[in-house]
Amino acid sequence: MLRVLKVTLAMLVGVVLNLAAVLLLLEATWRIEMMENEPLRGAAILGTLIAGVVLLLGGVYLYTRLAVLLFGRETRAAV
């Protein structure tokens, strides 16, 4: 029962992290599309690309780290 709860929690955290990153990038894209200044718009597109990579890779890293913490085997220290 506890394992099912851990699996559900890990799955929900991963989905929420990635969904939040995608929604944030979508909002940024909509705001960038409304910009009229071309050089500023180009810089904003580059910033969005960098932020997208950081947010999505960060979400995958955190989700993987959570899975390792929840399902990794504990090793006992040699005494």
C-alpha cells in the first residue's frame, strides 16, 4: 500500500513540475509574440529557449532525484 502511494506521489510531482514549466513557457511565448521591438524580441526568444531548457531539464532532474530517494535501497554503514 505504501509503495502504491509513493508511486502515485512521484508521478504527480513529475507531471506537475513539467506542466508548470510548459505553462510558464507558453505564457512567456505569448508575451514575446506581442513585442514590437525586434532586437528586444530576439533577445527574449533566446532567453525563453534557455529558460525552457533549464526548466524542463530541472524538472526531469528533480523528478528523477525524488524517485531515487523514494525507491532507492538504503545501505547500512559498516561499523
